[in-house]
Amino acid sequence: MASEEETKTSSPVFDAEAASCLMKELRGTFIAGKTKSFEWRSSQLKSLLKMVEDSDKQICDALFSDLSKPEMEAYIHEIAMIKSSCKLALKKLKDWMKAEKAKTNLGSFPSSAEIVPEPLGVVLVISAWNYPLLLSVDPVIGAIAAGNAVVLKPSELAPAMSSLLAKLFGKYLDNSAIKVIEGAVPETTALLEQKWDKIFYTGNGRVGRIVMAAAAKNLTPVVLELGGKSPVLVDSNIDLAVTARRIVSGKWGCNNGQACVAPDYIITTKKYAPVLIDSLKHNLVKFFGEDPLNSPDLSRLGHSNHFARLKNLLDDDKLAGKIIHGGQSDKSNLKIAPTIVLDAPEDSLIMNEEIFGPLLPIVTVEKIEDGIEFINSRPKPLAAYVFTNTKPLKEEFVSKISAGGVVINDVTLHLMVDTLPFGGIGDSGMGAYHGKFSFDAFSHKKAVLYRGFFGDAPARYPPYTPGKLRLLKALLDGSLFGIIRALFGFS
Amino acid sequence: MSNYHLDLDLKELREAFNSGKTKESSWRISQLHGLLHILEDKENDISMALKKDLGKHHVEAYRDEIGTVVKSINNALANLKQWMAAKKTRLPIAAFPSSASLVPEPLGVVLIISSWNFPIGLSLEPLIGALAAGNAVVLKPSELAPTCSSLLAETIRDYLDNSAVKVIEGGSDQGEKLLQYKFDKIFFTGSTHVGRIVMSAAAQHLTPVTLELGGKCPAVVDSFSSSRDNNMAAKRVVWGKFGVCAGQACIGIDYVVTEKKYLFNLIGLLKRYIKQCYGDDPNGSHSICKIINKKHFSRLKTLLDEPSVKSSIVYGGSMDEQSLFIEPTILVDPPLDAAIMTEEIFGPLLPVITLESIEDSVNFISTRPSPLALYAFTENKNLQKRLVSETSSGSIMFNDAILQYAVDTLPFGGVGGSGFGRYHGKYSFDNFSHEKVIVMRSFLIDIWFRYPPWTNQKLQLIKAGFRYDYLSVVLLALGLKRNA
């Protein structure tokens, strides 16, 4: 203990001055132009890929240390996704960097136009603790592909991954343009005071507001990947076995519910609830055994504050008698068993904050359509799910529910598809990324217009006359006939 | 307006949106038609309001604020169906069987705050996007152009659906009150100072914003091999500076950069064209806008008061506070640290900065904040390339100015200090939409190895699956292979 504290006080504090120096260095690198070249971007992406390939054991160990994340989850949800993201960026980079031709209209004839993507400059990525590799490196891939200099601030709540990333980035990437700054609130505050060209934040709404307010001082655009209560509407007209499997693995098989797109709560009819609950319980045992607190296939809770918050949700008086499965907890190992709660009161804590853990409330309604109104009366979530084979219900869900993404008959899938933009709306965030959307998130699309001197409409210059007005009207209308008429002095 | 009335108005808008009516394409089309009728029926009233608030000539008013908006509405009407359609996206084979699409949906109740220099145009252009995208809207026009503000309030009330589209007039007090409410988007055109206030307020509600700000838009003026081209370039510079709201335009030319050896000719040409466009008595010509108010007039006057700036005036400089008129003025090489060269001028004062070589302009511009627009008059293809790749700006235009505003296939917006977000054409529609992802899965095929409990075999299968190595998948599943 003592030596830890000693190290803490002896390492340099990352304060406002340090942040300012950092910014100066990165800005110098960016202005010198090196991050803009295709070669640089491509070499950094290749190094990033190699970094992940060489270090997969260390990554799994860090994830196990921080979250007790099972190796399979570490592989599927973090390592494989990053490799895939890098490979896509490498494959498509040339295409993404190309200028796009744009059509021009008669009013600006003769001219030619294109839209040229350019990097924003020096960007800041702040990531979260639940998928500490994925949520750190995926945005960084976009930032590098788009030609920016980038600072990554990993979450201090996943300390093993944070220091692993600092070490690996230092070893594999170009330090004059890509840096990792570790730390907590003081370091993040110092970083946020600087003038970034973009800030990409993944985390919760409370800190999201702080980030955006800090960004506002410098007119810095932001992407905020937040969360929300992602609902799952379950109809009776479904394949129950597949549905239950998908819900259970989507909830507890993804970092034990600690995912921004994890199913937060279920809505089903009073009539169907018992059938669904049975199937969920059955799958829980099948996947995690009779003693889930000791199952190696379940992540633990991220940190002790998190455990305390979830325990508090469970201990809420209003939940008395409503816990119908699970509820056991192990404080020393930061574990809570998969727990199902039936019909928690609407004003209970569990129904009003994003759970982000292994507790699953089930809300019952008279008819399934009532579920849609229930969802819409609440803040917009990052994801919304519906399980049904009934076409009208599917259609109503899709058209009435506003969420970042909607999945029918599965959960969380859309995250893994890099042709789909991933982002929230309303309280669940702003902006999107993944695949080309990452490249776009960190680019400015500059409009470039080339004009000739041939064909100058005298109509645009003063002194203004009625004849000029007629010609202008015709030009703006784009009507060739009108132009001819105006030119010849008719009206 | 009291908070009580604001509360009621916003409640009504939220209810109108929640009822679903603004999402219907028929509603959107009817509102766009309503806007079109306003512009047709009230063209004269609009012209007169612009004349009163800004001294804008009827032709300039039509060209910049009426005609362009009509064009944009027609573009939206012609393309609305396509814009509203869901877009199917390809999915990788690993996600089979499933399908995905992107569906644009309105954000909800949005706030548009517009500025005083193009009070009609900068109110209606974003409004077109908001309506086309199916939102309920609050428009807060600038109080500094009061005749236009009340004309907008009256016409929008008479021609559009009041339960879903409202104009709320007022000054900064009203603006502050409005910003306390939760909107689903705020679209702001104006100064960086107020932009910060808007974004800070939006942060409390996690409301996304678009900020259309300004900056010092430079015009690099090189010499051409043909004198006709030199003339044309100079004429366009004069127009790009003085011909658009007397320099009070976010994309107006702020200052010129040229080579020392071309200076004499350029100044001669600029003077010639100023005389040609505005005559010997520009104030009496009615072809140039006035300064919006005394505050801005004083601000501009102060820019010229610095002795080292005053002595750099080579043309113009006369002012008349009564009529809020400032003559088109040219300065040569005022000090680079004077306010006139560090702040956005937003008026008819044109500094001309000379450099040894025109190539130096790249560095000159890139070491300054990114402007909303960058102009370069040059036939030198290499210089063009360098400007595109080595400088940053909202947009860049060669051999002309301002026109990019009217091209609806080009995104219009800033970068860095000039703002973020973009609009015009489909970009307006997108600005006020959320692209919702919809993924449909079937129950049919369910890959057993995606579920716990985890085993090494499942891990190997997944590794192979990610590499799309289906042969390995089969062999692993059959137990004929141990590792992927």
C-alpha cells in the first residue's frame, strides 16, 4: 500500500499546464501535416492491428483483472471487433479519403464542385470502463483514419486496461501524434479545458453534460455515446426458445448487463409473462449453472461503487416481494446473481435509472400494444428491441419508437455491423460511428467549388435594374427558357 | 412574452409533434407549399422590410433572400419522397439471415435562431429543412431586423400550421428564456459569442446543435495572364465584399491577400469597379446596404480609428452616422495585430495584405483560424491544390465568391471557429433528422456457439466465423479440427 502511494505522489501530475504543453506538441505535429498523408494513416492502422494481434493474451488478462470478463466475451466483443474495425479501415481508407464530385446547378454555371474530406485537427477520445479496449480503440481508429492527431483518455475505473493501453500505444504508435493520458477527474478536467477540434465521449449522461459544456467554451463539436434504458418488448407470437436464449445472452452474456445497449427491462403481457419467465430461468441455468455467483462465464461488476449502486436498487423497499429469481450478492467479489424482478412499481429506483447490471425488471401490460406507449413516455434509449412475428406490431414498433437503433427479434446485434451508424438520440446521445461513420465523425467535409470566368451574369452586379432582376429570377429558377426571355428583354 | 405564454406555446408544439401529424409527408408538403406562397404573395412586403431594416436593394433582396429560398423549397419538394425513404444497407454474411435499413425520422421540437443580416433567408433556409424532416419548429428571428421579424411572425402565422410552427420574437432576454426549455435540436446562425451561450445552454439538456458562425474569410488574389480575367476577378472581389449586405455576410470576403508586385494594378481595378457599381455617390446609389445599427456602426468606426489603420486607407473612408452609411473602403497593409485584422470585420472595409510571393498565402491563411469560406482567384493549378490540401475552411471557392451558398448539392457549414454542422439541400433534411437503424432478424437460424457456457471449441468456432473461414467452421463443428 505504502509503495503505491509513494509512486502516486512522485509521478508528475497532469495539470492544466501539462495539458497545454500536450496540446501545443500535438498541434505542432498536426500543422506540420504528417497525419494527413495516406501513408501515415495506413501505417498507424497497421501498427494498431499488429498491437492487438500481438497482445491478445495481455488484453484478456487486463479484462479479467478489471471485470472478470470471460475470455470468450473478451474475444468476441472486444478483440475481434477491434481487429475487424482496423481491417475495414485499412481496406477502405483510399476510398474514404477520395473527394466526392457534386453536381452544380444552372445558377452557378459554369462551375464544377466536389466535397473533400479533411481531418479536424487534434481530437480527444474519452472512453468508458465496461468495454475498455473496444470503446477506447474503436473511436481512435476513426480519428487516425481521418488523419487527426489524437489523445485517448481511458477510464480510470478499468485501471489494468488503462495502463496496458498507455504501454502498448507508447510502443506501437507514433507518439508525436497519438497519446494516452491516464487519470481521473482532475486529469480529465485539465484536458477538457484545452481547445480540441472534436471530443468523442462514451459514458453517462451526467458527465456527458459536463463534457459538452466544456466543449461549448471552445465551440468544439462533440459526439456523445451515452446510454439509457433499452427496452425489450416481447410478444407471445414468437419462437420462445430462441427469444429467451437471445435475451439471456444479450443481457447477462454481455458484460453481465453492463453494456450501453444491454436489454434493460422487458415488457410483456400479463398473460404471457409466466411462460417467458420460465424460459428465461431455464436458459439462465443452462448458461450459467445453478450457482451463477461462481460461474466463470459471468463478468463481475466493474467497481465497488457500481456494486453499491446496484445493491441499492435491489434493496429498495418498493421491490419487496417482487424479486422472483436471483437476488444473491457477493460483496467481496463484486458479484450479483442474475436477478429478475416482476412488476416493480413505476416510481422504484430500478425503473428510473439505467440499470447497467444483472437485474432484469419485467413490466406487464394488458395488451402488447400498450408497451409501445410505455416506452414512448420515457427518455429515448440507445436501443430498443421487439420480439414478435406479428407484422403490424413490428411495423408499429419501428415507426413509433424513437431510439438510436431498433432490432427486431434479437438484441445488441446492430453494434457489430460496421455498415450501420451506431449512436443515440435525445438523452442517449448525439452523433454516430462505426465503419465509415467513424471516419466521417472525425472529418470535415469541405465543399470546393471551381468557377470559370466565362459566362458572367452582369445581372449580379450593381447598379441594379429591373432587367437584371428578371434575369436573376430566371437564373435562380433554373429555367433555360426564362433566361432566354430575360436576356432578350421580355418578361 | 411571459414564461406562461412560452410554456403554453412549447406544450402545444410538443403535443402537435407527439400526435404524429408533422411526420406525415402530406403535412410536410403542405407546409413547404405554405412557405412558397408566402414568398410569392409577399415578395413586395419582404423587399420593403429588407429595405427598411438593412437598406437592401430590391434586386439584392430577391437574389440573396427570396430567389434562393424559392429554389430551396422547390428542391425540397422535388426530392422529399426520396429523402424520406428508408435506405437498405448491406450486411456482412456473418449476420445472415437478417436485413437492415436506415430510416430518417424527425427529431421532435426544434429551435431555429437566425441572424439579422439575411433575416429572411437565414430564417427560412433552416426552416425548410426542419419542416421537410417532419419537425415542429420554433423560429426566433433577430430583433435587430425588427420589420423582417414581425413580417415573418405574421406570415408564418397566416400561412403555416400554427400548432406546430411558431415564431417567437424578442431580444436576448427572450432568447435566454427559450434556451431554458428542452429542444430536440438547436440551429443557430450568429456570432461566436452567442454561439457559446447557445451551446452551453444546450449542453444542460444534451441537445445537439448546429452553429453557423463566421470568421475572417480571406480572398487570395493572384494575377492572371489575361487582363480580361484580371478585370473579372477584381469585379467579383468588389461584389464579394461590398455587394452582399455591404460586407455584413458570414461568407463575405473579409480581406484580400495579394502579391506586392500586383498591388498597384489590383487597387486600380478595385477602385474602378467600385465606381462602376456604386457610382460617384455610393450613399445615394441605394445599391449598397446600410450598417444594421449604431452599435455596429461604432464598432466599424472604431476599427478605423487606430492611427496606423487610418493611415493605411487608400480609398473611401467616409461615413454618415445618420444614415448608417459607410463608404466602400480599401486599406493597404494595416498592421496585422490591429483589430481590423484580428476580428471579423462584417462591414464594407477591405484590407489588402501584401506578401512577397502569392505562395506565402497558404501559410498566411493556415496559421489563422479556419474561416467559413476561403476564396482564391488564381489560374495556378498548383496553388489551388495547395490551398485545398493545406488550409482548412468551411468551403473553398476558386475564381468567385459567395455563390456556394446557392448550390444545394454542397454542404454549407463551418469548421473550427466558424462553427459545425451543415445544411442546404439534402443536408438540411439530414440536419433535422435522426437516422434510425433498424435490424430485422429471423428466428430461423441460431448459431449455437454464440451462447454460454463457454468452451474452447466455441471460441475457435467464433474465431473462424469472424474470419469468414466457413470451412474451418465446419471442420471445427465436426470435431475434425481443434484450433481455428
